[in-house]
Amino acid sequence: MSLELFEDEEQIIESSRAILASNTLNDAAREPFAALLKSFEKLFKTTRRMMRLSDRNEHNLMEVSKSLDEKNAMLERLSHQLSKYLSPQVYATIFSGQRQVTLNTERKKLTVFFSDIKDFTATTDDMEPEDLTFLINDYLTEMTRIALKYGATIDKYIGDAILIFFGDPESRGVQEDAQACVRMALEMQRHMADLRTKWSEMGYARPFHMRVGINTGYCNVGNFGSNERMDYTIIGGEVNLAARLEGVSDADGITLSYETYALVKDLVVVERGEPLTVKGIHRQITPYKVVDILADVENSGRFFRQEKDGMRLFLDFDRLTEQSRRLEAIETMKRALERLNCRVDGGEIPSP
């Protein structure tokens, strides 16, 4: 509180006290003047005390506000970290209050995606832990990015396997969900071709090849577990069928059940496989294998790589987006072609 705030009032009180002490007032005026001064002093003390309390309360409020801001910032950081462990749709429904965190499930028709890496153990058996960690995280990061792009609910990662589904907590309709899932799988497999090119360029001799199984059917979806620890997931025979279809899929392939194929037949070309008997499924399953998945990938992918005896060419088109870089790359290849042509024609080789 400013010391100058009550200067005028203090001067009035001092002047009034001086007047009383000087005996300049007659008896008739002295008594009411003294009473008025006493009331003024009392009011002044009360006002100054209230100002002190106000200043103290303001300071306390500022401290409380600062503490609340710090706690809110901490909660935001914690909720952001927590969101990394939940599918974005599930996180949003919980924090918006739309979904109660209770043991509750429901039966829904979902499209289930299951993938893993072909011959993962053999591929990574002699790989250093640091290299394996990099490859797995790079692979899962890229597949997750594509899954979220199509609105998928990522259930879990199981080592090198990924379990994803469409239809809960958000759904665009059974057919639209199935089509989104297949489009997602196609983009994933095509992007895997790019990733293999990148990994090979980085020196990994046996890059990953992914297999995918997709099935559409009724599943139990919701919170499973206990009141102390629960997991939002899906269970049921149709989930197991997606895993079985993945098991019979070719490397770099996508295998559909008939239920899924019927919903997406206008999107893909398939080969009908021989009926299978799958453990836990009381009917024969006919697999439908998507063909021409990687058609035109070389023309549309991020990377271009050609390696032959005496030649090694690698292009990363995402890093050649600036015109100056593209022109520099073109000029470099032109100079290489000039030197190659001179070698063929037997002429003088131009300097680099």
C-alpha cells in the first residue's frame, strides 16, 4: 500500500490536533470539534485497516491464482502425456465426459485390422537392440500416422503386431468403416515399400515386410478388466479371425474375409483363396487376397532406388520439394549422363 495514499488525511488530523492544543477555540466550538476529530480519526483507522486487509487479500488471491495456473499447466502436461497411451477417440470421449470409466461393454459390428511382420524373429535375430528399437519405432510411428489419418481406433501394439478397428467409439456406418480400413491398409503397404527403400539405404540388410488380415463382424467392445485397472479393447471370434487371416496372408499382402470383401469389392481386385478351417470359428473361411497392391508405387512413392553393378541411385522426393534442390538434382544427373555417354561413345570425359 502506498505511503502517500493517506497524506491528506494525516495532515488534516495533525492540523486539527494542533488547533485543539492551541486553545484558540471557544468552549462552545471546542467540544463538537473534538468529537468530530475523534470520529474522523476512528474512520481513518478503520479505512486504513481495511486497505491493509485488501492488500493482503489481493496478495493471497494472486498467490492462489498463480498456484492454480501452475496446477492447470501441470494437468495439461499430464493429460497430454496420458493421451499417448490412449487412442485419440477414446481420450476425447473420456475427457469430454461422453464415456464413463466403468466396466461396460457392448456388442457392435466392427471392421478389425491385424498386422505383423513376416518372419520377425528370423529377421531381427542377429540385430543389435538399438537397431531393432529404431526399426520398430519407425515402423510403428509411420503406421500409426496413417491409421489416425483414416480415423482408426488403435487398440494396441503387441510387439511387432498392430490391432486396429473401425466402428467404435466413432462410426461412419458399417460399409464406410470397412472401406476406410481397406484404404488404410493399402496406404500402409504402399508406404512400407518406401520405408524398405529408406531402411535399405541406411544399411539394414533385411527390412520389414508386413502382412495384414481384415475381417468385419460383431465384437464385444468396451472396458475390460477390474475397477482398479481396465483396458478399452475388443474381444470375440471375429477378432481372432482377423488374426488368422493375417497368418495366411503373403508378405506385403492384405487378406480379407468375405464379410469385408463384400463391403469393399468396388475398391480392390482380389484372388479368392481355398476355404480354410480356423480354430474357434464354426464355419469355413474363404480368404480373399488383394492383388496389385504395389502397382505404380515406384511412380508415386517417396523414394526411388536403383542399384546394379557399377550403379547406385537413390532419390528422396520429399527432400527435393524446393525448386532449387530439384534443379540441382537434375543438373547432377545430367552431368552423370554426359560422362556415361562419353564412356559409351569413347569420347573425352568432361570434368565433373
